[in-house]
Amino acid sequence: MEKRRSIMQAMRKNSGIVVRAVVIPTIVAVGSTGCSTGPSYDQLRREGQIAMINGQYGPSRYLLQQAEAKSQRLRVENLHDLGVAHVMVAKEKFAQMNPAAAFRELDAAIDYYSRGIEAHPGHQSCLEGKNIALELKGQFEEALKHAEWAAEFVGPSARQQIFLASELEERGDFDGAMLRYQQAVAMEPRNQRAHVAYAEFLTRHNQATAAAREFQEAARLSPRGHITVEQPARAEPQPTLANP
């Protein structure tokens, strides 16, 4: 958990200094050892993650694709990170005023996320990543349908309900969003995050008294009486830390 927190914090810093000095030389060094098979899946995946952490999304995409080619089986965590890399490259293309290239990257991201979902229907990060890609393409209705499908067929959970609630709220369906937040709390009454998400929704819609009750319940559920607020699920796609 500590390693994953560190990788997410580094992702947000978006530093691009280390990769040219670390990623490419490491891969070359592996290839120069005389091993005919070259770098392994785990080595390529690690280097791809280092590149992503440092904001080098093009190299990250390439390295993760090489890892995918090395893998002897479908690995949902690598499919997810390939989706992340393509989304981030798409954002760069949008910033460069190159929407055609950006849409190609988003199509690739959606494909990787979809493959991950097919292999592991409950993989929340793939579900959320696919929605991010769809919305960046402007396919808002498709994104909502995807969220509704996930809430109905992936399996009932507070996180799925919160995911769908955020989609509904973005589209102005506040009654529908409130119902989903209420269902999240009802499904998992001891889930602190569900109470916090519902409280934040109530705060946004000027229901301070009800929001205070939810915040108090969230604090009560914490061993130390503190509210732990996770990073918003849709704020930014994040890489998955590879197993050593």
C-alpha cells in the first residue's frame, strides 16, 4: 500500500527528468548481458511504470507494449496501465492541437481497458479508465451506459454505486445521483468512503445538516476518529504497481 501511494504521488508530480537517464540505459544493459531473450515481462513493465511516473508517456506506452508481447498470459494490470499510457498521450496530443492523433490514442486506450474488463469484469480501475477515455472522446452517453452496465452486472458494491452516482451528477441527474449514494451507504454501512462521498455530494447541494451527519458517521468508523478521504476515482488514471 505504501509503495502504491508513493507511485501515485510521483505521478501527480509529473516530473520528466529521470526517464532518459534511467529507462533506456537499463533496457540496453539488460540486452547487453548476452541473454538472447532480452528483458523479461517484469523488467519491461517496471521500466514502463518508471517512465509513466516521470511523465514520459510515449516511452511508457512503448515499454508496456513490449511487456505485453513478452507475457505468456493475459495480465489485466498491464492492460490497465497501457490504457493509462494511451490516455495520457492523448492528452498531450490534444494540448498540441492534434485531435486526430488524440482520438487514435483514446481508441487504443478503450481497447485495452475493454480487454481488461473482459478478462476481469470487476476490475474497477479498468471500468473507470474506460469511462475517462470515452468522455475525452466526447462520447458522454456511451460513458453513462458503461457506468450503468458496471453497476448492474459487475456486482453490487458501494464503489460501483458511487461511480455511477458521479456520472449521473455530472449530467445533472441529482435525484438519480442521490439515490445511488444512498444505495452505496445502505450496501456497505461500515464503508467510510461511502459516507464521505455521500456527505460531499450533500455539501455540494446545500444540505449541510444531512452532510454533517454523514461526515460524523465517517469519523465514527475511523479507528482514530479521523476522516480519510481517498483521491477521487475519476481525477486521473493511475498505473498499477507491478508485483516484484
